[in-house]
Amino acid sequence: MNALGRHLLLELFDCELDAINNLETVKGALIEAAKRAQATIVDVVFHEFNPFGISGVVVIAESHLSIHTWPEYRYAAVDVFSCGDVLQPEIAVGYLVEQFGAGRTSVVELQRGMFINARHPVVNKGAVAVS
Amino acid sequence: MNALGRHLLLELFDCELDAINNLETVKGALIEAAKRAQATIVDVVFHEFNPFGISGVVVIAESHLSIHTWPEYRYAAVDVFSCGDVLQPEIAVGYLVEQFGAGRTSVVELQRGMFINARHPVVNKGAVAVS
């Protein structure tokens, strides 16, 4: 497919409460998922909410990984948005399903930036973070 | 629908080059979109890539807005992920389409965290960022 990005949308139900209710655990899992998928990490921001719930994003040279957790429903929404041929988003997804002990999962993949009748293949430049 | 989050995926084609190729312009547009949608901004991270392209996320108490731009294709991918009843993601989307001068757009909405046979309605807590 002639697209710039791959976007995997992951629904994680029946997660282990401890795994999705702790900021350091969630942050560590997302960072490790990015590394295992061969992503180049550019920035990491995570926040814990009161009374509970964690939101976080790992900005990568190839786009981003994000997570929002609802511990009260044992649910987490994860997005893995990537571009280029190096990053392997499936590896990140598989790792996170395991780390959060999700009992029921769904993953949907969308193509982003599709050029249907492009005269030339759309290609990603080799990105390097500068600011 | 009995879902925790609304996720709007926005494809912006034929954007104005200047609008999506400048870090401050893109960052300012995303922040203003979040404010207009009544979001509570928690964190803002933006990066410019070499030779071009901007990635950024506005983390909000209600989830996040993200953007990745490919100026060489005059394309930007925007996500507006929200929860709760206050935030109005359509307002953010409409504003960004206008700001980036997108000639061709597509928006898809997905429900995140759907509980099909829940005995009670799933409701969002009032979130307050603490860390």
C-alpha cells in the first residue's frame, strides 16, 4: 500500500490492575516496547491522574506510541503510529499485551497518508530529530 | 455507545506548506485547537526533524492530540483522542483543517474502550493531573 504511516490501535481489556495503575510500570513498558520495535526515542512524557489513570506518549523519530489507562475498568488504549521500514510495530504490540496481562485484546491497523494514484511510490525520508 | 473514549483520526492532504513546515506554527495550532475544544492541557512536546517534518503531542487531561507532518507531501496526520463530555473534538478538527489550509481531508471516528454488554454505563471520572 502506498502509505506514509502505519497506525496500530490496540484495545487491552481485563488487564492486570497493578500493571496499568502505576506510572513507572506503564512508562517503563512503553519505553521498552519502543526499543524492542527498533524505534528511535525522541521524547517521553507520562502523567498520572487523580484518583487514577495514566496517560503517556513516547515520541519517536518514526512517529509515536501512546497509552491511556482506565484502571477502574482494567482497560488500556494503546496506539503505535510508525513510519519507515525499520520499526516493527507488531513487536511493540505483542510485548505490551504480555506486560499488561491483557485477558482480551483487539488490534486494528490503519494506513495513514495514503496516496491512491501517486505517480511515484511515497517514501519516508530518514528522519533525525533536531529540536 | 458505551465507550470510554472518542478517537478522531484526521487525514490532511494538500496542506499549505508554510503551515505544516514550521514548528512554532504547528505547535501553536495544536495548542489553540485543544483550548478551543475545551481541553485541559497537561503537557506539550514538539520536535522538528531534519530535513523536514514535525511531530508533536498535546497531552490533555482528557487524553491527547497528536500530529505528524510530511511537508514534502503536503500531508499531516492528526489524532484527537478524548474522553468525557466536556471536550468537543469536532471543534479542534475544524480549526486545524482551517489553519493548515488542507485542500482534501478525511476524518474517521473510532470508539475506544467499548463495553458491549456492560451492566452499568461506563463513565469517565473527573480527571486531575497530579504528576
